[in-house]
Amino acid sequence: MSTPKRVTQSIKKDVVSPKDYLNYDHRWSCEDCTHFKNENESCTLGYVTSHHLKRQQEHDFELGGKVAFCRFHEID
Ligand code: SF4
């Protein structure tokens, strides 16, 4: 009998200093990105936005002090 495969979190989250989080006006969410389509909260590059939406990042930070950053984030 084999051991069932463990379900692990696939998205990588980075630790963010609470001091930095509170003191900087950060622009790292999908809502701040050139590729974000507000109408349906999608990404024009086709990436999944759910981990990088502002509300999710705020939730993740408040829960564990970590945020999932998108490597393709762009600001005009
Ligand atoms: S490139 Fe990344 S940050 Fe920008 S909209 Fe797409 S998923 Fe969001």
C-alpha cells in the first residue's frame, strides 16, 4: 500500500516586514498592474489573478506575514 500524495501549497509566498508593509504605499497587487482587467478581475497575459489580488494579499499578510508576488507585474 502506498502513501497518499501530500497536497502542498504550490504558490510561493514571500515574507514581508510588518514595518515595510505599514510604512510604504505599495503597488504590488493585480489592481496596480498594467495587465489587469478590472471588469472581470482577469489578467491579459492569462495568469491566474486570485493569489495576487489586493484583498487576497492583505488576507495572506494578516494571516501569516507573507505575500504572493507576481513576477510579471508591470506598472506603466
Ligand atoms: S501580470 Fe501578474 S500582477 Fe499583473 S494582472 Fe497578471 S497576474 Fe496580476
